[in-house]
Amino acid sequence: MNKRYEEPMALEQLAQLPDDQIDTSDIPELDEAWFAQAKLTPPRTKPNVSLRVPPEVVEYFKAKNPKGYTARMAAVLVAYVQAHRSTSAQE
């Protein structure tokens, strides 16, 4: 199959197409050699933590974009840990 679309399609448009009408010509076939070398890697899970923070902290992280605010909070904590690990290693 080597179909080309007049313009790029949005995800919603692709979802409405039957499978046989989706251009997959740029995706290589996965043969036996690929599967022989493939490794099953379980997902790395993070522990669920319940944390009480002041409302203004939550509001701050939700203000720009409510989606993903906990990931941004976690990123700040990771940066804090990394910064303090590097300074404590120098002492």
C-alpha cells in the first residue's frame, strides 16, 4: 500500500479511517530477526504518594496548565534532590 494524502491528517481523521486505508508504507515490517532481538522490559513504576501542600502551591502549578501539574511538581522535587545531592557530595 502506498497511499499519499493531500494534506497531513489529524489524529481524529485517522481514527475514522478503516485500517486498510491508512498509509503504513513508511513503517518497516517486524520480522523474526527483530523479535529474536527484542527484550521485554517491564514499565518502571513510580510509587503513589499522598502529600499535603498549601493551596497556593497547587494553584501555582495548575495556573499555567492544569494538565500535568503533578508531573511539574515532581520535576521540581527531582531538581531539588539533584541539586542537594551534588552539594552534599562536595562537602
